[in-house]
Amino acid sequence: MAAQTQPSDAAEPPARPRTASVMTHHRPGQTQGALGTLRAAAAAAGVTLRFDVEETAKHVLVNDHALHADAPLSDDVELCVVLGGDVTILKALRRYAGTSVPVFAVNFGEVGFLATIDPDEVQDGFARAFSGEFEVLTLPAIALELPGGVQAAINDVSIHRKVGERVARLAYGVNGEEVGSVRCDGLVISTPAGSTGYNLANGGPVLAWGVEGYVVSFIAPHSLTARALVVAPDDELVIHNRGRDAVDLSVDGRPVGELGPGEHVAARFVREAADLAQVPGSSFYRRIREKFGRLAS
């Protein structure tokens, strides 16, 4: 089943949330106004907001009839509201992956490609969120098989040489068949949602939301022939470190380990991982125009 950018005619609309967890980025002064609007909208809709210990301390919150402070993040909520950029949104998507809890995000970051509304739209946006007037886009992920367990990337996996070390030599194969070996600073494995990030900066192709498959692109390849590769959704990708130095592994920009000389790591496509809430009328192509057109102007 492909990720859906619009719900089908048979899909049930989201239920009106009764409880919602809240996650914000690390600059509380920037989100103070939106947080006040969020609390007012929740109180009016009869929704209880849950803030964990970190969020409670960050915003100096106390319990009231519509706010539960020092509440651990749990799965027994109907919505997660994020005030932040893509890093915070990705954190929320990973936390609620596999739980069917949609993440409704307000952009307080540089690009905010995963956000559904901007700060000047919170009045109407929160009212819609708490009325259940949103659509749900199910995002895929990349599962990375590591010695310590599986790591899931909503955006991308990056493999890159350590600072000050030699250029890496990375070989990659699909379903046991080696495709190539490239001297480079690293490579990026991206989902469609992540293809507009690190992959795009590498000159890799943008994959529209709803495309099944993932893309491999190279960071500063020392080759005239290295090209990005789109991998089919049911094919397993294996990366081999053929160099003499260890390389670093990151998932959605977070360090998760390293790949030593002679070692390899396997990645596979997971069709349904996390749910992103969208206001009605949102589209991938409108996001491309508004987000990247805005940055170019």
C-alpha cells in the first residue's frame, strides 16, 4: 500500500481528540504566543494537553483543568502537536511511529517541510486539529539493521567519513548484487519525505510523497560517473565500508554508531511507519513551491 497524500473515499475521518501530547523546540521564547493559543483552543474544545517533564520545565507550566504537567510521553493520546522545525517534528514522528497517533506540526524552523501550518495560521489550525478536521498522511521509513537493534529513519540515513580522516570508499549492492563502489565523503539513503533534504543537496532526485521506494545519493563523490539510484520498495540495500577507516552512521541527523573497515549495514523500506496530520487541501507539490520557492526569493 502506497503512502496516501489524500484519504480515500472509504477512509474514516480522524476522531476528535480528547488528549494531545505537546512537543516544542529548544527556544521557548519563539513558541510562547502559539502555546498560549494552543492552550486556549484546547480548553475551548475540551482537550487535555499533556507536557512531559522537559516541556513542563521549559515553559514553567502548572496543572489546570486542560493541562497535565510532568506527564510522561505515552501512546494513550489521540494527537501530538509540535511547535518546532523538522528536527522536532521528526522526533515526534519517531516517538509515535507505529501507534496511529497523528503528528500535527506548526513550523518554527528554517524550512519546516513536514509542518502542516505556519505560526500565523495557528488560530484556525488548532481549531481544526481539535475538531478532527485534518487528513492523515502515512509516511514510510527506512529500517537500518544495526548490532544493537533496528533503527528507523523517517527522513534519511547518512553514512559519512569522520572529520579529518581519509576519503571513504563505500560499495553498495541491492539484493546481493553489487551495483558499484565509490570514493566519496559519504552517502545518504532517503525516504520520499526525506528526499527534499540532504539528498536534494547532493543533487539527488526529489521523490513525491506517495512514491514507493527510496533513493541513494552520494556526498562529494570523487567520480564523474557516480549517480543517485532509486531502489524498489521490496529490495534490500547493503552498504559496505571498503575503506581503511571507520565511517559514521546517522539516522535523521542523530549519530547512531559507526561502520568499521570491512563491515556492512543493511537497509530496507518500510511502507507504513508514522502518521502526519495535514490540514485539508495540503499537497506535496504546493509544499515544493511554497517552501523552496520562498527560500529562493
